[in-house]
Amino acid sequence: MPSNLTHWCRNCNVHHPLHLVCTCGRAEDTPDAEVESLVCPICFTTELEELEEFGDEQ
């Protein structure tokens, strides 16, 4: 069964699914463009790491 947890916050040590850490905002250089960034929904840091998928061998 695949996990829906995709990211780990190095600051608060909590795992999150992508839809909770993905946010969009305006790009500073181009007012009409948006930029996507990853932010922890608990501590609001950007210190997130994408989790690797592991096979059934472990």
C-alpha cells in the first residue's frame, strides 16, 4: 500500500502529503506569474525534504 506522505519537515520532524506543503504565491519579478513553494503547514519553514519510496524488500 503506497503512502501519501511525500515530504518530511527537518525543523519540526513531521511528515506531510504534498497537498499540505505545496503553496502558490505571486512571483516578485513577474506580477502575472505564480511561483510554487513548499512550506511546512505546522512550523511554516521551507526546510522540507522529499521522501524516497522504498520497495517491499525492506
